[in-house]
Amino acid sequence: MTVQIFMGDSDTFEQQQQSIRRSTTDCLDIKAQKTMQAERWLIVGAGGFGREVYSWTLGHLHSTAADFPVQFLDDNPECLDRFPELRSMWLERISTYSPRPGDRLLMAIADPGAKLTAGATLISRGATFASYIHPTAVLAHDFKIGIGCIICPLSVICCNVRIGDFVSMNVGALAGHDSVVHDGCTLSPHSNVAGQVDLERGVFLGCQTVILPKIRIGEFARIGAGSTVISHVRPHTTMMGVPAKRVSWSKNQDAADHKAA
Ligand SMILES: CC(C)(COP(=O)(O)OP(=O)(O)OC[C@H]1O[C@@H](n2cnc3c(N)ncnc32)[C@H](O)[C@@H]1OP(=O)(O)O)[C@@H](O)C(=O)NCCC(=O)NCCS
């Protein structure tokens, strides 16, 4: 599998490129480059996060064959109506899109469940996702990252962090040393994940959350903005506050617990 990763045009580009290659040879063949080339670049999702991804990648995505350097896929064509300068960039619905060989996709849906579903559907149709790392992100020498990830400006990825597929780290988010961020997780702006944390598949962290060291957050759990999590979190729960308390628990989890009892 080849992943295109944009690493920026900084002084340390060559260094970063070497690090990425060395750290990922056992799972991915990564081709890091200063600009990313494709026949068409398509941003999946044209909501708030999609428009942010468009902004962060401006000047970094180069299209060889399309009239537009970048276009959006979104099931809601009206989502860009309030932004006349972007309206013409809507290409088509995710549900009807058929990948062309030269297409490269960036995943820009923030909701973990929706992005995992869209990612799986598009890959099953043959789509190819790239991962994007903004040049101002601070990167340790030995992290790993999958496909379809967006690492926004000023994010920090510390030593020995493992990041799965379709993970987004918004502006200023931090993944602490030895942490694992599984597929589909969304880290909102300035969320702060301490060392040795395990974020299971599909976890959503609101803005400015803090997760203390060695905590495990169960799959598809949601942590409210500004919360501080000090103990393990069960799957499919919503936690809020300082320290975070459980405020809701999905019916699925009730059913699973009932069965286990
Ligand atoms: C955790 C979250 C996803 C839950 O959303 P939800 O299930 O729709 O919950 P609601 O917004 O209906 O709020 C439910 C209750 O919790 C309260 N609440 C919501 N978010 C809260 C928070 N972060 N901390 C404390 N209380 C909160 C609400 O006031 C409401 O209280 P009430 O029942 O007394 O009226 C959402 O509250 C949240 O924090 N989202 C993060 C947003 C964010 O950071 N986005 C990133 C954008 S880049």
C-alpha cells in the first residue's frame, strides 16, 4: 500500500521524510513529498472541517487533469450554498461517486461513525486515500500513521505514537508518547492526550479535552469539550466535566452488558 503524505516545504523536510520512511516500513510504504500530485484531488465532506482542510492544504495539492485543483464530495449539495466562492467546487455525492484511477481523496468528515462508514464504502469502490500532515505539525521521529488521516496545523505527535486510518487531529491537538489512536478517531482543536493512552476505534474528543496518562477510552465514546478524563471510559459512552462523568450510555452498551451478565 502506498500512502502519499504531504510533509511541507520546511528546512527539516528531508529529515522528516527520512523519519517517516524509517518508522513506517513495517506497515506502510510512504511516499512523502513537498507537494502532492494527483489527476484530481477530492475532499470528502464539505462541512466545517472540509472547508478547514481545504484552507490548510491550499497550495499543497496539485491537480494535473482537472479544471479545479480541488473538489468536494458531499451527500448534501446545498452545504456550500452559503459560500459562493466554493459552491462550484462541489463535484458530486459520496453515494454516487465512482473513483477514477488518478483520483486521490482526503477524508474531511469529523464525525467518527460517518467517516468510517464513508471511508469503508469508498475503499470498497476502489478509492485511494492520502494522508495530509501540515508543515507546522511537530512530529517525533518514530510515529506511524495510516491512510485517510488529516493532521492539522500545530498538532503534536510524540514518540512511538501509533495512528490508525481516518484519524483527524485538529489544530493544536496533541497525541502523547506511546499512545495508540485507532481508526476513525477525531481529536478536536487543542485536545490533549497524555502518554500511553489508548483511544479505541471511533473515539471523539471535543475541543480542549484532557486525557490523563494510561487511560483507555472505549470505542465510539464521546468526550465533551473542556472535559478532563481521569479513569477508563467504557465504549459508546458520553462523558463531560472536570473530572469527566458519564452522562449517557448507548442502548447497544446496555444490551452488551445485559448479555454479559
Ligand atoms: C459531548 C457532546 C458531543 C455531546 O453532545 P450531545 O449529546 O448533543 O449533548 P447536548 O449538546 O445535547 O448536551 C447535553 C447536556 O450536556 C451539557 N453539555 C454539553 N456539552 C458539555 C460540555 N462539554 N461540558 C459540560 N456540559 C456539557 C448541555 O448543556 C446539556 O445539558 P442539559 O441537559 O442540562 O441541557 C457535546 O456536548 C460536545 O462537547 N461536543 C464537542 C464540540 C466540539 O468541541 N467540537 C469541535 C469542533 S472543531
